Amino acid sequence: MTEPQFRGNVVVMKAEAVATSARRGYRMQARADAAEQTALRIMDAAIGLWREVAYDEFTLQDVADRAGVSLSTVMRRFGSKEGLAEAVLTSDRIGTQRGRDTVAAGDIDAALRMIVADYESNGDAVIRMLALEDRIEMVRRVVGAGRDAHSAWVERVFAPLLASTSAVRRRQTLQLVVATDVYTWKILRRDRGLSQREARAVMRDMCRAVVEGPA
């Protein structure tokens, strides 16, 4: 009679151990999920502030207050303001790169709809960042990465429309980088007061002149 009782106890103990392990795993996953959601909330708070004021005009405490967390929570997760900025950039939390990736090669209209929409959300903040690149090393790195990404996007999207001669192709690419640059958007939208539709039309004409004009 003792042996079956013993075997029964072993089964119960194993079941309890499995249940305990499952509960522990669930709690760990829940904590990890909560930490990730907190990190996203912090990044979104930083993006919101970045869109409103210059990078050097808000602090990590401002980010923490907007995210509804303590400053120590922000520091533990990102280490510094620079670490937070790098995290936002590398995660593409703003969504610029995802938007760029949706544009099919050769589709000028889609390219301009996407890039102008992105500038409408982020262009003013980018312009403010450009004004700081000579003073803040981290900003210089971020701006440089943005320039590289924009050039790569132009090369990919307009590739089917460019000349086959390398020298001409390079010149066309540089012209298209300028035609779709954030400063071009600023001149049209902010300095000249054009509507989004009008700004897109001007940029479209510039792009078509490059790819359809005499090489």
C-alpha cells in the first residue's frame, strides 16, 4: 500500500513543480512585457517632446514626466539622454524608415506622398536638429545617419528611372536628393506657404525634370 501512495505523492509533487514553474514563467514574461511597454512609452514621450521643441530644450526629467514614470526608470532603461535618442533612432519608433520601405522602386508619386507626409510630422523637428549638429556630437551622428538613409532611399526608389552612365546617374541622384530633401520641403511649406498638395507638385516636377530631361 505504501508504494502506490509514494508514487502518487511523486506525481502530485511533479505537478506542483510544473505549475510553480509555469507561474514563475508567466510572471517573468509579464514583467518583461510591462518593461517593454514602459520603454515604448518613454520613447514616445521623447518623440513628442522632440516634435515640439529643440533637442537641447528638454530634459530626461521632462521625458519622465510626460511618460508618467520616474527619472530613475528612464535612467535604468536608457542610461542617458543620448542613449534614449539612440534607442529611438535604431528602433525606428518614429516610423520613417518603415514608411520609406513601403515605396516601390520607380513610383515617384508614392515616394513624394510618403516623404511629404513624413516631413509634415517630423520636418520641423529635423530642421531644429540640423541647427544643432555642429554643437552636439550625438546630434551630428543622428543627422549623419539620416542623410545616409535618405541618400540610400533615393538611390533605391529612383534607380529604374536613372541613366545608365555612372557619371550622369550620380549627378541625377544628387539632384533627386536635393529635390526630396527636408530643406526643400521647408522652403515650399514654411517659407513660401504652399499647401501640401502644391509642395508635392513642385517636388514632383523637379524629380521628373531630373529623370525625364536631357542627360
